[in-house]
Amino acid sequence: MGRLFGTDGVRGVANSELTPELAFKLGKAGAYVLSKQQHRPVILIGKDTRISGDMLEDALSAGILAVGGNVIKLGVITTPAVAYLVRHYKADAGVVISASHNTFEYNGIKFFNGEGFKLSDELEEQIEDIIMRDIDVNSHITGDLLGRCLKAEENAMETYAKFLESTVDFKLNGVKIALDCANGASYQAAKKVYEDLGADVTLIGNDPNGININDACGSTHPEQLQKAVVARGADIGFAYDGDADRLIAVDEKGRLIDGDKVICICAKMLKAKGLLKDGIVTGTIMSNLGLHKAVEAMGGRVEVTAVGDRYVLESMLKTGGVIGGEQSGHVIFLNYTTTGDGILSSLQLMKAVLESGKKPSELSDEVPVYPQVLKNASIKNENKKIFASDPEIAAEIKRIEDLMKGEGRVVIRPSGTEPLVRVMLEGKDTEAMAKLADNLAELLTKKFG
């Protein structure tokens, strides 16, 4: 049985892999699993700007209604907005229709529980089991047992924007800010928030047409934003992805500030305020070594997790950490929200800049960046679980780490979707690392390919 759920919900090419039939089944099974006993569940649905969003929204809604659940359609809205609003409306669950940073032909469906957290593996497996075994959970109820579509009492986007504005205590009068909304779900909220705060806003990727989401724009393609910041003389730029759970920033010189740097800059601000519990900053095995060095220099430590925001969150909930995330720009501020939020992250970064009295470039330069070299090794899927325990591989990794003398590291990570192992070396000498990475990738391919 193949898994429907990946690390971030169910995703695929819309109407080919992620069909309305599958969306209908996900609606039925999801509402059934997430509903409380003797209780009619209320489930929020939000979507990004993809052309397939309407089709999947209606199919998903039909599935929920068929098992007696009620639906509130929020319209085009960000993923973190759904995570917030599910708590605000006291709903039983929330669903986001989005494929995040992927191109428009893809779409996805991901669930949040009533507390605004992404579903546990156990609940996803229950939903998946119902679908894969073709279990009929609705028993074809009729009459007043069927669900209905409800209307929210207030404008969901404006409610979310007010929440974002409540997380900061500054005004931005006279500050020039460039925003790249990826032609995605943040195109209304980001503009409103920064204009409400008084900023002089330049907009990019703010004209969605259903097919231009993430198209040469947004956090995965910030080149336009970099040029606009310099040309406009902006003080800072912020790029979000299609569902706005990521942030990549641009300093006033047009240089990128990635997720690791955002985390470090904001962690330093939190520590100065006495809000960085036990000095903990949460990252993943792919977080840059520079983040570790900078956090250690401020008297903190980096808690390392597997790649994926859900694992970052799990670690934060266990340790009490208040900030964590990934180099890709998925940053969680657990004092404010339960998932990565690009707009909220940009507000916190803006707060750090204002309170420091420094320019974004100066704060960015305080975080060292170690060059990374990434190579792929082709190995059979059945060998993904055994290569790490191989003595020859372990010996080669130790040899490489000894050569780096504490100024670098080796990370080997199996791909979740391909018969590949990612070999990442990080250190000061890029040319030397490339050779070492090539040799290690060749060894892995030779032994396990």
C-alpha cells in the first residue's frame, strides 16, 4: 500500500494524481476521523490561488458534508491563517488546498486539528487506511443528518491580518518595503498588514491569475525582489511562497537573508529580551553550520531535528523552544502560532531590525555562512535503511570529518521520493569538499546502487 500522505499532506498533479474523487474521499475520511463523538464537526477550508483550487474545494466540501460535517469556506487565504482561524472560530479542524512552493499544475490537501497543529502520523494513517481499504464511513446518511456550508461571521482575511498586526508594537511610517507574494495566497493579507502599519510598499507577484503562482517569483525565485529592492531604494524586501508559510528576506543591498539567518537574527532579539527559553534554537540536520556557531556565540544551543517543519515543531513542543525552522524559510515562532508563517516571520525580522538600530545587511553579516556542497548518490530504495550502518561508509565519513578538524560536517540523507541519497558537505574549502563529496557519493552508489 503506497502512502497518500507525504511530509506535508497529500500532493500531486491536480486532476491527474490529486483528483476530485480523491479529494471527496479525503473529505469524508478526514471529517470522520477528526469528528468528536456525538458531535457534528465544523471544518474550515482555505486555498491558494491555483486554478484547480475551486474544483478540489468543492469535492472536498462534498465529502465532508456527506458524513454530516459542516464547512466554512474561507476562500483564498494562507496556510498559517487557517492554523490560526481554526482556533479563533473554535472549529474542529482546518484544511488547506495548496501545493506550497510548487508550480500551478500541482496541488495538495493538508489537515490541521482543532488546536491548529498539523495532523500526527497516526491520524494521517487512519485517514489513509479508510481510503486505501475503500471503507464506506458515511453509511449514506440522509435528511437533516447531512452537513451544510456555513458563513463566517467576519471576513477571514481581515481577522487574520488583525492578528498579525497585534503581534508587533511598531509603526513603519516612511519605511520602504518590497513584498513578493508569489502570486499566491498572501497577496491580500501581506499588502494590508504592511500598509496598515504605514509602510511605503512596493508589490511584486501580487496579481494572481490561477496559473502564475510561484512563476519566477516568491521565496524560491527571489531574483525579481532583489532587483526591486535595489532599484526602489527599499530598506528591506520580503518574499513568501505560494501558501505563505515561508519567508526569504532581502537586505537593502539586494542580498538574500535565508531562513537560517532569519532564525539567528530573531533568536538574538529574543535572547536579549529574556524570551529564548534555555537558549534553545531548533534547526534541522540541513541547517548551516554558521547558525550553530552564531547561536553558540550568543550562549545558546541548536536542537537538531530531521528535515521537515513537523519535526521541528515536535522538538519545540518537547523542549519548550520558542523559535525554530529551516533554511528554506519555514520559521516557527511558537509564542504566536503553531506553524510556519511567512508574514509573521517578516514582522518579527522587521522588529529585530528596528530594535537593533542596524541595517538588515549588518545583522545578516553577523551570521557566518559555511559553503555547502550537495551531491546525489543513486541507491536502491531497499538499501536506504541499511547504508548508514555500513562500516566502510562510517569510516569514510569519520575520515572526512577528521580532515575538517571541527570546521565542517557531513550529512547523508535519503530522499523521501527518489532512489537517491543526498550527500551534503559543509566547510570552508568548497573545492576540497566537492572532491570529498564526489568520492563519498561514488562509494555509496557502488555499494548500494
